[in-house]
Amino acid sequence: MKDRFNNHVGPQVKVDQPKSRLIPVLTILVLLAGLQSATQFFAYEFGYPPQLGVSFHHLYPPWSILIWAHNWYGLYQANMMKAAGVGMTVTASGLLVLMVAKIMTANSSKVNRYLHGSARWANQQDIERAGLLPRPTSFWQKLTGQVQLANTGVYVGAWKDKKGVTRYLRHNGAEHVLCYAPTRSGKGVGLVIPTLLSWEQSVVVTDLKGELWELTSGWRQKHARNKVLRFELAALNGSVRWNALDEIRLTTEYEVGDVQNLSTLLVDPDGKGLETHWQKTAQALLVGVILHVLYKAQQEGRQASLPTVDAILSDPNRDIAELWMEMITYGHVNGKNHSAVGSAARDMMDRPDEESGSVLSTAKSYLALYRDPVVQRNVSSSEFRIRDLMNFDDPVSLYIVTHPNDKARLRPLVRVLVNMIIRLLADKMEFVNGQPKAHYKHRLLMMFDEFPSLGKLEILQESLAFIAGYGIKCYLICQDINQLKSRETGYGHDETITSNCHVQNAYPPNRFETAEHLSKLSGQTTVSKEQITTSGRRTSVLLGQVSRTIQEVQRPLLTPDECLRMPGPIKDAEGLIEKAGDMVVYVAGFPAIYGVQPLFFKDHIFKARAAVPAPAISDKLNRTLSADFDDEGIKL
């Protein structure tokens, strides 16, 4: 017969719950007690017949009375009946007690822990199954609490076990991680720095103040055997150089698409899309001019760069009409004019002077950054290639350093770099025997702190769903959910960043919207509320009646108010963190984890690694920069 009520609800509740076997077991024990009492009474009543060898001083098996009845019932019928009466009395008394207990249990109120929701905080077994803690290798090892091998991967938080020991939570899967952490909450010292001091594969990290370079590049270079690259556009010296035009797959069928993607990023520095006529026409013009500059520089044996593009459009000694005529008549490919270059120039010549002047001025306004001589020097040539990040002999660590006072003006080029990293490293996949074949030597971790400040990168949002298959893991950090969902500077209400991040972790938020989001992620749980009602005069010695009622009530496992009041890090008078605060970690398909913030300077191993001095200048990947391509149009 099926259960009367359907209480098998929620993914955390087992569908086939084992039924209680207490009553059947107690029934069997009562029957055995009845047989045992009958056996011992018969032995006592019977006496000491030496011919039978029965003594009441000896404890017999319960079923002995049955054997004796079979052998001697005809001779000792009266004794057998007395023993049977004792056994039946004991059995009946026991069964009566069980029946009363069963009735009382049936009439007692029962609490359904899953009536309104089955959310709960994760225990150690849940965290091990989620892959954030190493699983015990054997039952005996788990039973004795032996130390396990260290887990690997990025740091997503920490958790205190029942013994009060803080254990690091690390995720090494291909899935992406999204972190919500307000400014000055300790995400750098708790998540970013520990990850960079332990992740030995390639990494691309945005470093706002150069702090990460100073604390982690030394260990990564010396002990993790990484080539460490400091790409600081506004630095007078010590920065590695990178030219975006060197990544264009020239002389292949991919060249126009590559230049169009680059031009779109140049005229859309905020990621809002090409909204105006002037942006669209400026983008079309830049496609033709960049291609013209690339082919002309190739034939003349010179290096083409974005400052070169700006210089040719802003040459004070040359009328702009001469440039349009040169683009139409120049022999780009085998002495013939390139169709994309000629079309762009013809469009400009056919426009009225007022319109063409506005299009030209719009295009030049997006290239104004490259008139800075420091930026010109750092983007004039390439001392590394994007494909080196995953295919160089050694892992490569690229630090993108932008100081706060240069952050806004350098953002367009940083967007270009990030866009090209995703496009060029996630463009080809082969399958062997139904399994994907890796085309890289090293995995790549893209750790972007304050990534919404880069503006809307559509390629990042779209590619999260598939770049994990190319060996790329993203660790994205934002201040709050509003920064991510902003329609002006973020990805809008219908963003898919959160949908494609398997792990989400959060420090105590400052915004109610973020707290509400975390509360919904935690889920709904069922709590029992007890209500006691009394009746009678207050002056009475005993109350007349006391009734006790238990009621199931629904509530969030973590309310928004509780989320906002999560203990944050304790700081001293100078604002330095002395004690870690709390945090929550969410892994898709598992209960939420209520953890604590890790701090690298509280760990002697991390302190020693951070103390390794950073290199004075950036490494350079000394390799021949060839403009040749393979059969697929991939630059060698």
C-alpha cells in the first residue's frame, strides 16, 4: 500500500526512505522473552530429575521449551501447561505495552522537516561531493581523520569543520567562478592572492594598482616556473610590449573579420553597441584604413600599429583626399587593390564634405589614446603573442596593470586585449574517438577583478558557455549584483554571466539587491514553531490545562537582513584586516556553504611565497615573430 501522504519532496530528500523496523524487532524480542520465561519456569518447576539433566540454575535457549514439550509433554503435561501460562502472560504483557506505545506514537504530532522547503547548510560530505574539499581515499582514513593530500585549483573560500579547524575550499573544475565582494572587503587577500600563489598554470589577471604583481609574480616566476609579463601601458619602462595589429591574420580569409572585430572595439569603448550613424561609419572607415596600413607596412618592411593608423589619418602635411586616392589605387594583393580598402575609401569620397569630415573626426577621436608617446612605445611592437599564453613552452602569467588615474583612458585597449584573448584561444577544436582533443599546453585562468568596469564585453558573456572546453577558466569578481545587471555599464537584467558560473561566492554585501539575490540562492527551509497554551487561575498551585502545539513554518535559510548582517572582517585603526569575516559559497546542485574568509597573511606558507621579491622588469618571450599562417589561417 502506498503512503497516504507524499512527503518525498525536494532534491535533497531521498525518494526511497527506509521504513522503521523498530516495531517488528520489538515484537520478536517480546516473543523470545515469552519463550525464555516459559523455558526457565519449566526448569524451575520441574526440579532435578537426573535422568533428564534439567536444572533451574542453568540458562537455556528460549526454544528449549518447545523441544521439551515435543519429547515429554505426555509425561509432564501439568508442568508444561504452567510453563505455557507463564510464557503467554509475559508475551501478552509485552504486546500490550507495544500496542499502547504504537497508539501514542500515532496520536502524537509529527514534524515534517521538508513541508515548506528542504534547504540546509552544507556539511562536510556535501562539500567533498561538490569537489571543494579532497575526498577521503578510504573508509579507514576518513574514520581515523588522517590528513589528506592538498586540494588543487582556485580558492573560493574557507570552512570550519566540527573541530573548529579552518579548511580551504578550492575548485579545480573547468567551470567558472563568480564572486560578489564590495570594495575593501578583503577579496584580494582572501581569494585573489592565494589563488595566484598556488595556481601553477597560465593566468591573465587585471591588476589595478600593481599590488598583485609585487606580491605574486616573484613566486610564480621562481617556483611555479612561469614567464611573468607586466603589461602596463602607461609605464615609462619595465612593461612588456604588445601590438594588437600583430594578431591580425593577414593574407587569409580571416583578415577582414579580424579587422572588423578590432574596429568595433575601438569605436565602442564602453560596450554599448554601435548606436549612432557616426560610430557605424567610423567603424567602416577604420576597417579599410587598418587593412591599408597593414599591407603597406608589410610591403615596405615596416611595423604597423594603431599609432600608425592614427598618424596616417592625422598627417598635417598631407591632404586627406590624397589618402583616399592612395587607398583606391594601391596594389595590396598581387598588385591589385584590396576590395575592402577601396570600398572604404570610395565611401568617403562619395560623401558630402560635411559628412565625410564628421566621419573622419569621429574615427580620429577613438584613436587619440595612441598619441601618448608612452602608449605608442608600448604598443609599437609585440614581445609576446596571445597564443603564447597557452602554447608557450612554459606557463605564462600576464598582469594587466592600470593605475586608477589611467584606468578610464586605457580601458579601450584593455578591452581589445581581452577580446582578442577569447577569440584567438577559443577558435578551434578537434575530436578524436568522440572526445575533444586539447590544442594547448597549459590551462588558462582569466581572473578579472572589477570586471564590469571594463564595460560590456559581449564576447565574454557569450563565450562563458563554451570556452571551458578550450582549457580556459574564468574567475570574475564584481562589487554587487547591481554592477553586473546595470543597463548603462553592465550586462543588463537579462545577463547570462550568473547562468554560466557553476560556483558563486560572496562576502557580506552592502546592497540589499545583492543580499536578496544571495537569499534566493540559499533557498527556503522548514522550521518548527512550538506554541504552548495554558488555562486556569494564576494564583492556583497547578494550572488547569496545558496544550502544546507544533507548527511547520517556512522561512529563507538566509534572509536578506541576515545576509546584510553577516560578520565582516575586523580591522584595526589603520583599516588593515586583523580577523576574517564570514562568507557564503554556492555550488550548483549542492547545499549552500556558510564559510569564513581565508587570509593569506595568516598562513605561513602564503606569507613565505608572497615574500619572494617581484622581478624588476617584465619577462619577454624572445621568439621569432613570424607573419606566416597555417592551413587554417592560424598565426604560427
